Amino acid sequence: MRQELEKELRELYRQIYGEKEAEQLLKDVDKLIKNSPQKNTKQWLTQKDAVLITYGDSIIDKEEPGLKVLNDFLKKHVADAISIVHILPMFPYTSDDGFSVSDYRKVNPALGDWEDVNRLGESYDLMFDAVINHCSKSNEWFQKCLKGEKPYKDFFIEADPKADYSKVTRPRALPLLTEFDTKEGKKSYWTTFSTDQIDLNYQNIDLYKEILSILLYYTQNGARMIRLDAIGFLWKELGTTCMHLPQTHKVVQSFRKILDEAAPGTLIITETNVPHKENISYFGEGEKEAHMVYQFPLPPLVMFSILTGNSEKLTEWAKNLSEPPVGCTYFNFLSSHDGIGVRPVEGILTKEEIQLMVDATLRNGGEVSYKDNGDGTKSPYELNINYQDALASPEDSDEIRIKRFLAAETILLSMQGLPAIYIHSLLGSRNDYYDKAVSGIYRRINREQLDVSWLERQLTEETNRKKIFEELIRRINIRKEHPAFAPEAKQEVIQTSSRVFHIRRFTEEERLTIYINISEEVWQSGENEVSGKNLLTGKEIKGTLVLSGYEAAWILENNSHNKGKGEGI
């Protein structure tokens, strides 16, 4: 181990585990690094990078494993428009659609095997999920814990049901503790998310080493990016909120230092569905931590803006965004396998404005999940609805709904950061009422499995899916050719009109001015305000820009040195 790295890790481990444990841990970590030959040497992100978020079986063929079907579909229909594929948990599991892992080192046989993962990695960079706050109660570790076997007995958090847990942050309105029969009698264990998801005990250095070895194993099997799921809950300490504790940040910092050494180019992204200030704390303060954090306020703010036809809250929030540290950026998304979180807009939207979105979700066929506030009350936590349906009422025409949806996705593609598009957004999916009803799981409304033969017919016939898919691919490909969309390109947010989201993206070589009409009404700029080519239409604009309802314009300014490629047709 390099002397500098050893010094940095020693200090972190002393703060987390104490002097004695730190020295032994350093020796063991050194062995792990030496046994992990380097593989990942990719450079930082560019405007050519965009992420597709998908389950390994979002597209299915009963005759083929899911990852092979996904790989074949992407190579045929998406090609290089997308550069990174985020495979949601692809491991054997028992519940929560993959987020209750029973074996971290195997691929779910229904999806294929590591060879299928590696084949997908030949065409795309890959993001793996590290579901490391908890594991399945069927996981071998927990089963050995129940039998009293070392070291697994201490891999989990025994708890006293009589203690005071009122300060603990609760993401779901479910019991925090679950009782199990063990070799030593009945014991209660910490289960933040469900009775099948047993929290891991990071106060135990053997558990820490096991998780670290798994992260290194992922880099050796093709992970360029590693998503640390629910990482804010990692360290538990009674009498606190058990969220974002100093030890949690130090554990993430240690992961970052080790991966930088053992697999340079690996990018860490933290998933913390919390208010913005807490979220960006994972960039690190004085210490390098995550390379990316999710831009969690973006989905609800874009939804609110389109529903109200008013961009003021979105604009004000975007104007006050802090510049990411060098070598870091935001992970921008609108839709994912989960719902639309509303906690991130606490302090940005009022309770009445959040209720407006709740009402729209229920009116448009969705559901609302609530969190337990610890005082006997509950508040909205997540809106469970397909994003396209979130933006339009059932009585709205297909034309209006699609225009609103494309406006929203264009905001996503325009913002500073790395854009990530959920597969059901790219494919123009709608609410999946059947699977939600059959399973009783609200989130299944946006996790439909699509038969590949049927889907390919949909994309060749004149369907809404085809319209959305082709236009999103076209806009992604235009974006790829312009350095002003690179993550490190500057962003200036401009207050123009309550009906328009207006930003400028620029580098020394290129300047783009972006206008997105988020209302149904026609909007036009002032005289002599716009000069340049609209990349989305291919037309030169000089003077006044006119946008119809929900229309967008990416204006390449005439004085840009790089005129760009791939302009609209």
C-alpha cells in the first residue's frame, strides 16, 4: 500500500474503529488491494455520456436470459446513444424487486450469469448496485447469525425493543425492529426497510472487510460505476437520527480511497433521497467522497412546474445550486424504479404545493407512499406513478401528454450533470395497473416487464411509444456532439418568464442558450434577443424566438467556435 494512502486510511479507521482495530484493518485491506488487479482505467465523463436505468428483465423473452435480451435490444435499437447501463440489483433476492440480496457474488439465474454481464459490458459501461445497508434474511450471513456462528453473529444489529427509537429516521411506516428465533432464544434485529431486509452492522470490522471485498469484486466484473444504495442509513447509533452520521461519511470516504487505488476510474454514486443540503454532503467536505450524488429535487420540481405551467420554483432552486467540486457532478434523473420522492423538496415547496402533486398523482392513476414521522403522524414520502402519467390528466390528449413529457425530459438533458433516463421513460411506457394490483406493491406501477417481440412491433408501427423513443434518442444524439453539455461545462440560470425554463450552458469553445416552454401557451422572446441555430429544429434564429406550448430550443450561439455536429433535421 502506498505510504500516503496508508496514512489517510489509518486516520479514517482510527476515527471509525479506534487505534487497535485500525492497525489490523489496515493490514487486511492492504491484502485485499494487492489481490485486486487493476481493471478500470476510464477517464472522467463527457457530453457523450448518458445513463440508461433498467432492471435486467425489464425487456423479456421467455427463451432467453434477461441480460442477453437487454443487450441484443440495446445494440439493435439504442446503439451508442446511451453509453452507460445501470443494471438495477441483478443478484439473487427474496423481496423488494432485488433490494433484498441473498447472495452478493452471484447473478440471478433468470437474468443470466457473469458472462452475460461481461458481454453487455463490451458495448456499454456498467453501473452496479451495491445494496449494502441491508441484506435478505435468507442471506447465508444472516442464517449463520441466527445459528450463533462467528463472525456472522456480529454482522447484524441486535436491538432492545424497550429502548427509545423515537429519533430514528423512518423511510417507511413499518416496524423498525423484527424478532427472530436464534440459537440463543428470541432476539430483535434492526430492519429499517422491511422484515426481510436486515441491516448490516458496520461497527464490526469483519463486516466492513466483507463489503469492501464485494465492491472490489464488482470492479473486477465490469462495474465502472457503483451505486451505494440507501447509504445514509449505514451507521446506527441509538439516540441519534441514524442518518448521515460522521461514521457513515468516513466509511464512504474509505471506499473512495481504496477504489481509487485498486480500480482507478471507478465512480461512486450515493443514493440518499433526502433534502438537498444533506444530499450534497456526500460530495465530501475536505475529503473526497462520492463522485456523484442524485439530483433528487429535480423530479418533483419538474413535475410541479409542468403541472402548474410555472417555472419559478424550478428556476429559483436551479439558480441556487452549488457548483459541484472538481471531479464531481450531479446525477440527473426524472424517473426510476422507485417513485418520485417528495422529501427532497422540503423547504422548496410548501405543504400545499406538495399536496397539489399528491392530488395530481391520485387523480392520474398513481398511489402515494407515506413515511412515519415518529410522533404518530405520517407525511407523503413518495409518489408512485409513471412519469408520463404524472404530468397529464386522463382527459388530456395523447399529443398534450407527450409534449409535456418531452419538455420534462429535455430539462433533464439540459441541466449540468450526467443525465440518466429510466427505460420506461425511453420506451414511452404508461402506468402498469395490472402488476401494481396483482402484487399490491405501489412501485410496480412503473416496473412493467415488456415482451421484446411485442415491443419491437410497437417501435416500428405508428405508436406513441415510437414517437417518444425516436425523439428522445434524437435529442440524446444531438446533445452528445456539443461540449457545452459536458458535466463540467458551466451553467447559468436566467429568470426570463414564469412560463419558460431558461439556462445557458457554456465552455470556452461553445455557448448554448436553452429555452423550454413548460406551459400550454405560446411564448416568445423579446426582439433581437436570440441569435443562433436551434439544434432541435436545425433552423437559424435571429431576433425573436417563438415557442409553442411545451416546445424547447437549444440555441447554439453564432459566436461559438465549435458549430457542433448532429444538428436537428
